[in-house]
Amino acid sequence: MGAALLGALGLATVHLALYRSEPWTPVAAGALALGGFLVVHGALCAMRSEADPLLLPIAAGLSAVSLVMIYRVRPEYLLRQAAWVALGLAALLVVLGTLGDLRWVRRYAYLCAAAGMALLALTVTLGLERNGARQWLPLGPLTLEPGEVVKLLLVAFFAGVLDDTYRLLTLPGPRRWRAELARLGPMLAVCLFALLLLVFQRDLGLALLYYGVFLAMLYVATGRLDYVGVGLAAFAAGAALCYHLFAHVRVRVDVWLDPWADPSGRGYQIVQGLYSLASGGVLGAGLGAGHPELVPAAHTDMIFPTIGEELGAVGTFCTVALYLLFVGRMFRVATRSRGTLEVLVAAGLAASLGLQAFIILGGSTRLIPLTGIPAPFLTYGGSAAMTNFAALGLLLAISSRGPAGGTPPAAAVRHGAAGR
Amino acid sequence: MAPRVANLGRLLAGLLVVLVVYLAGVQVIWGPQLADQAGNPRLALAAERVRWGRILDRRLGVLADSQELGGRQVRRYPFGDLFAHVLGYRSPRYGLAGVEARYDPALLGLPARDPWEALQQAFGGPPRGNDLVLTVDTAVQQAAARALAGRRGAIVVLDPRTGAVLGLVSRPSFDPAAVDARWDAIARDPSSPLLDRATQGQYPPGSSFKPIVLAAALASGRATSDTVLDCPAETTVAGAVIGNFDHERYGRLTLRQAFAVSCNTAFVQLGGMLGADAIVRMARAFGLGRPPQFDLPTAAGFVPAARSLGPRGTAQISFGQGSLLVTPLQMALVAATIANHGVMMRPFLLSQVRGPDGRILSAYAQRGSREVLPAALAAQIAQDMVDVVRSGTGTAAQIPGVPVAGKTGTAQNPHGPTHAWFIAFAPADRPSVAAAVLMENAGAGGAIAAPAARQVIAAALAAQQAEGRP
């Protein structure tokens, strides 16, 4: 409720400040989309009263910030993004209604993996190149960003396979490496395949995200720190290898270490992003009073520094706080859900959305090297909106199946502190 | 499984907390510093929003102002190339120079860091920057430009009592408004119109350096104005033959007479009596070899270390040659110091900053001073400089009814004919104007530079009389 109101107010502010002579239609559409959250929230409360009551409002808050900033930076995109939010909400309801019973995950795990890998392979061969990365598939009048969809498919695949194998991987007694490796084999193969494709198509952020989600789910399922250790070591070795093999990886890292070495060339985007952030100060320049036109990709990869410039540290802190809350609620759903499969899916989704937010927010502010992936619910883009709302639908479905039957895994769940 | 899920949640939450801490650093703690870096394009955009302040001469005549032209702000310079090296230019492509660069924050009305002031600016329409009132006098500047008569060179005119710069001209010049349109032609011109010869042109001083040698001699106690010296047509020091201008010979002269006729051979003899150290120390006391503190960038010139000078080097600096290099501004300061009883006033250009409403925000009558010589010694040198104009090499600088003190210089240089120098001040009994004239490769100081100095000093005195404070 508050989020929708605030968002509508923000849109109105931007409109009055910048586009006074233009028609109000996009603003109305944006407000309508935000109103959609109210409707869906009402429906949820009525029909699935056990569902987590905070996830959707937090997503509404992030979407409100997103629509306001997109209207501010690229007014011509507001209408489209509002439509995507509305469609996303519809997708959420559909997922909630049809995919809530997670048995399909177990049954179609390998199909998910195959579909995901096929999508990635298609992107590499047929994809459109933008900003030096091949990340989009033409789909009629639209373009699909398969990376986002594959993210969900991979979570489903890992969850399905791990649900099947985690018992064997956690047997007490001496380790049987060969058997374990055979069990892990399919996941490792899929991971390796995806990473190779992504590194070649220069989509490093996505590679990092997929690998991080894999390690996170492996840890959740097995608790085997030796896997995590080996995984992290392999990551370090792979990263070092890529740094030496691929010029585009080297450029990313060098620009991160010293963007001022080439501030008008390679370091341009990150330097402009830093100026943008720094110029915002505590309170920001005010909506419409900053200069996001100076920052390349201010409505996608660099939307967060733009928030920093116009809404100041207050704005960035609130945005990160929303993500913190969101991550907390998602993990709470994961710790409280009933079966192993539910726990794995919920934890996988939580890890993927949380890690994704950190990778792009940290990247656009030079905390870590910049690699372009969408910030969940914040960045302009249809594929990301649809996927994230679908993920949200799954999480809501899992949470609405209620805490705690008497099955063994769920007994352990009770002890988990709600993730913060 | 649940505790592990919680652990994972904590890890991700921790990452986001790290992000918040980092953001606090970038936005709040180092934010202002980072945002103020010259590379931040927002600074230039802020400059575009502000209506730049005007630059006025000492009688509040407009030297530079801004006009709206097609939604853009265009800088106008009503006097064209006359004040180019003083005002500089303001170009989106080539940056800022001169007073425009030095006082850019004041012209923009910055800083408005105070939130309340920033709020007022936000609601007060396009903010206007402050006006600058300079010490220069357009009449003096015009006279100086006329006196240079199309030659390469520079003229600096000071009020010796305060250090105020009344005129500062360097030729050839350029139109500051045409910098964007004609940059290549201006920058590639072999006569270097962008170089401010007044503050950054470095030349051998020739005989205009002799007042400093005279000061060293009188201060040392080893000579007085009546000390008798030999003035043959030429003399040989350590194998080098040194001659007088036009091979003049005067036989035996007092120091005062040798100074008036600018006898090189007599000064070589005097230099030998003093030693290099005394001359070099006096030159440094007058600020030579160091860049003067000023509103515009200045060059240091060059004064050799005394240790490095043998008998031949000592002989050469005794009449202002050798490796010595000076700027016209430095020589104007030498004249002004002798005029002002041995006290050097720091030269300055900015006399007032006025708010957009005309309110005076800051005003400067002077910017500091330094004693170079005892007053009695300065008076003695001034008297000898009066003789130069009355009966010596500088008679072309005479102004009817006004006693003028001066010294000619005709500086040999590796670039062709001699540079013509004249340094002077007037009225000699109560000096209110001091000047240095340099004309590159123009010939003899007495014939070429002294008449130019006369025109400029006469114009400056007339301007001061008109202003009501002679």
C-alpha cells in the first residue's frame, strides 16, 4: 500500500519536474501497475493466508523505485516497464496456482537443465550483441534475455538433483569419492558447460551468479564444507586462468582496480558512476535534478548510482535495506518450509536473487568488478521482470504450504533462525 | 538443512551490509571530495547554469561580460585583444586562462556549500556570479598597446606605492572571444601570441640591470656615486673582449656619470671590485630568479649562482648579460621598489569582488610588501636614474614638467638584433607610476624603448590626475 502510494507520488514528481508538457498516460500506467500489487496482495491475503505477508510488498517497493527511476532516466520506457510489471504479477499468480506443488521439479529436473543449456547455446550462436556481450535472443518483436530464465531452470535442476542425492553425499563414515563424484557429475557438467558458454560470450556476471548459486545449494543440501572449499579454490583458479586467457576479463579487473587509469575510455562508465554516486551526497540532488544522462546505461546496469545521485545515500541505503529485508524473508521461507525439495528450491531462489543484487549493486559502485546483470525488480527489462515475479510466485507458493508437517527434514527446520 | 540455510542467509545479508558500509564511504565521507574532482562533468554543467560575473577595469568599465545567445552563454570582450593576457579566455574546449581561470570560483559565485544558500539559489532563478574589479586602467592599457606600435614585446605599469597593476600588455595578442573558432591559427602562430611576454617572457636585462649593480656597490660601502672609474671603448676580461654601446669612450668618470651614460667597461671594473656574490645577492633581494607572487602565472627568470661565475661571468653580469634572464614584470618591480623608497609592494590585479547586487564582498588596497633596500640608498639610486633621463642615455623619456627617473637597456641575445629595455618611474620626487618596457629585437633602449615609456607614463599620470589622486 505504502509502496504503491510512494511510487505513484515519485512518478508524479518526476513528471512535474521534467515532463510537464507530456501526457500523463505513462504515469497513470505506472500507477496502475503498482496498484496491481494491491490487488494481488489482497487476493493473496484472502486465498493463501499462510503465504509470507512481506515478500510481495517488498517487491512492490523495489518496483516502485524502479518505475520512478526508469521514468526519470528513460521516460519512453516507463509504459513498457509498467506493462512488464503487470504481466509479471499475472505470471506470479499463474505460478502460484499451477506450479505450487513442487513435484514437477523432481520429475523434470534434467529437462530443466537441458532446456537451460539449449537456451544458452542458442544465445551464443544466434544472440544479439549489445555492449560487447551476447545476451539477448530475438523473439518476434521482443528480445529475450535467456540468462534470467536459465537462472530459474538451474535452481530447479540443482534442487531436483540434490533432493535425490543429498542423502548419499552426507552418509556418515569414510568418504567414497568416486561414488560421490558420479552423483555430482551431472551438476558439475551442467555448471562447466554454462560457465564456458558464459565466459566466451563475455557474460561474466551471470557466470559468477550461476556458480555462486550452485555452491550455495550444494552447501545447503550437504553441509559439506570440503565441497565448498574445493569449489572456491576451483573458482579462484578459474578466475586467474580467465584473467590470463581473455582480454575482456583482464579489462574488467584492471578497470576495477584503477578506473582512473583511463577515465575517458575503458574506465568511463565506472568513473561516471562514481561521480554520480559521490555527487548525490547524503540527501541527493533530488528527483530530476541530477545528471543521469552522463552515466552510460543509467536505466539498466547503472541504475543504482543514479538512485545515489538523485536520492542520495538515503535512497541507496533504503534500496539496500529493501534487498536486505527481501533476502531475510526469502531465507525465512526457506528455513520454514516443509520438505527437502521446498527448502532447496526456496534457498536456491533466495541465494540467486540475493547474490544477483549484490553482484550488480557492488559492481556498479566499484565494490567489486562491474559485470552487467539486472538488479532484481529494479533494472529495466522484461525477461528479468517475468522471471523474478515467477520466482516470487514460487516462494509465495512454498511459504503458503505452511510450516512444518511431521517429516524429518522439517523438524530440523524449526531450529533455524530466520535469516536476516 | 535449516541451520545451513540460515548461515547462507547470514552470508548474503553480510555482503549487503558490507555494501552499505562501502556506500557510506563513497557517498558521505569521501563524496564531497570525489564530487569536486575536476573530472566530474557536473562542475562544468554547474558553470553553464550560472550567469558568469563581469570583469571591470578600475573605473568600472566593462572588460568582459556574458550574453545569452541561442540558449547558450557567450563571453564578450569589448576591447578585443587589448586585455587578452590579463583576462585570458573561457572556452568549453580549451579551458580557462588568465583572470578568468584564476578567479573562476568567484565569477561563478561559488561556493554555495551552505545548504541554506543553495536553497536560495535554487529558488532565485539562474544565479549570477560575482563581478571582479581589476586594478588595470583602460587608458593606460591602450597607451601601452599604442606605444609598442606593432612590435613584439611587453609593457608593465605599476603603482609603486601599492603594487596595483595599472597596465599589462603583451604583443602580439589574440582575441579571447575567437579562441574557439581560431585556436589552431592562434596556437600555431610562430610569434606565440598566447605567451604572456609581460609575466612569462624571459630576456637578458642588459644595462637595465645596472641599477641593481649600483645598489650592490653603494650597499657594500666599497664605492660611492663619486668613485672614479675608467671608461675605455673596450676591455678584456679572462680573454673575453667587452665593449661599450657604439664603442663610445669617456675616459675617467664618476660612478654616477658611468651609470648615466651606461658605460659597460666602467661597470665591469666596478663588478670586479664587488665580486659576483654581492651582485647576485642584490639581484635575488630584488626578487630576480624567482617567480613573483601574482594573480597570473609568472616565470622565474634566471640568476646564476655566484660560485659558478668566474671572472668572465662576473664581468658579464656586471652589465646585465651572461646567463641572466628576467621578465618585464620583474623589471617593473625593480623600478617600483626604487621608486617606493626600497620597499617592494607585491603586484596584484584584483582590487574588488562585488556581488551581483553591486555589494563589495572583498576589497584589496595592497597585497603585502617587503623591504629590499634602505630608503636612503633607494633615494640615491633614484637620483642617479633621474640623471639618466635628464642628461644620459634616456633623454627620450623626458616629460615636460615632470621629473622622470629611468634606465635604458640594450640587451644582446642569440635571437638577432638587441632587445630594447627601459625601466622608469615618475614623478621622481613623489613617484606614482613605475613601468618596464621591453621590445624584442627592436634596437637600442634609449632610442626605441624610452620614447615608448614616455608615452605610457604620461598616459598613466594623466589617468591618475583624472581620477583625482595624482
